Amino acid sequence: MVHCKIMVGFLLTNMKGKIMRILFCSAAAIMLSGCSWIANTHSHGHYNGHNTQSGMHQGGSSYTTPRLRKPSKLSFTGSLGTDMVVGGHAITGNDGVFNAATRVHHVSMQDAYKLGWRADLGGAYQIGKKNEILLNGFYQQASGKDRTIGRDVSGMPLEARLSNYKAFGVETGLRHNVGATKIPLLKTIKPYVEARIGLAKLSDIDLLDVRVAGVASSANYAYYKGGWVPTVSGMVGFEKPVSKHMSVGLETGLRYIGSVSSDDTDVTGSFLEGTNGGSSRWSVPLQIRGRYKF
């Protein structure tokens, strides 16, 4: 019996030792496995982070660095303003066809018409770093002035007015952008120069309310035949950017519109014969313009 107790005690003691060794080895294995997992996880995370920062070019295609959008070469433009006449003849005087004392004076376009207005609408396409091709449509109009255009035999005034000057057409040309310039108040502006050529369709022009010594001689006279005429202009101006796509500006210059044919239907045989040999026009536009770049 005593021997049995001794054997049981010995076995228990040995089993406790083995159990402790097993537990210790198991704990050590678990700790080593955990350290290895943590190390692998950290390494994998660092690798993924590196790939994410570099656009994941190594084995991944889920992320690509966005490309910057290039500025468009196409823009939409519009302008509105005045058209101040500075040259050209509206009425070309005669020497008195029927009576040496009946004279019709030379009347310039500037004296014959009030300050008019003009609107342009079109676009531009960039063909280089500083140059653009232009294509514009336009409409313009000016009202005639009631004025003295000559004298009759007794020296009494000969009065009349021309009908509205109306024209529409199309122009094309080349624009050269000088480059950004800094000035007070507006800060940065973009000056430019333009050269344009085109065609304009003029409406018929009549001589209205013709009066000799205050007495109407006729309701009106057909004076110029409407038609297509050439246009040439040189412009200078500047633009001020107001947003990524929008800019506003101011432009002026010198514009020429050719003359139409005389209409002698009513003036032949009258004191007005030979007075309708003009209609060409020189003007200085002053316009506010806007641009939208796509």
C-alpha cells in the first residue's frame, strides 16, 4: 500500500513536470507565431502604402494619377458698343443742275448720322502660343439726322434726312495676343491686336422728308441701292480674366465699310441729281467684349 502511494506520487510529480513543459512550449509557440504575424502584417501594410503613394504600378491598376486637363483652343466671343463715324460722304454736292443758285452741299457720314451701335458674335481658334483665327457675325445700325443739305434759288434752306444705316455681315481675321501685362487697379490684363476683313450687306438708303423753304417737295427719294460691300478693320484691346473660363475687355480701332451703288430712280432730272455718289464709311468702334474659353 505504501509502495502504491509512492508510485502514484512519483507519477503525479512527473506528469506535472511534463504538463508544465507542454504548457510552456505551447505558450512559446503561440508568442512566436504572433510576433511573426505582426511582422508580416506591418511589412505588407508598408508595401501597400508604398504602392498606393506611387500609383500601385507594381501589380495593381485600381488607382491612377489623374491627368491635368489641357486648356481648350476654342473660345466663344461677343461684343457690344458704339460705332462713331469719322469719315465718308453721305451726300456729294452738285453745281445746281437746273439753276446755278440751287446748290446741294457735301454732307459727311458723320454729319448725316447719329451715333450708332454694333453687336458682334463669333468665335476664335488658337493656332499658336499667341495667335488666333477669328470668325464673327455682326449687325449695326444708326439713325439719320434731320439737317440742312443745301439752298434754293432764293437762299432758303433745303432740308432732309437719310434713312437708317443698317448692315449685317461676317468677318474673319487674325488676332495676336501680346501677353499678360500688369497695370494699376486691373492688375493683370492681356492686350491684343486684330486685323479683319469681311463682307457687309447694307440696306437701301432713301432721302426722306425733303423740304425746300419748309415745303415738302416729295415724300422721299430713293438714294442708294442696298448690296454687299467689303469691310476692313484693325482693332486693339485688352481682356481681363475674371474666372478660369471667362474674361471681359474693351476694344477700339478703325473700320471701313465700302460704298453701295447709287439709285437714280427718283433723283434723275431733279435738283438732287448727282448728289448720291457716296455712302462709304469710316468709323471708330468702342466696344465691351466678353470671352468664354471651353
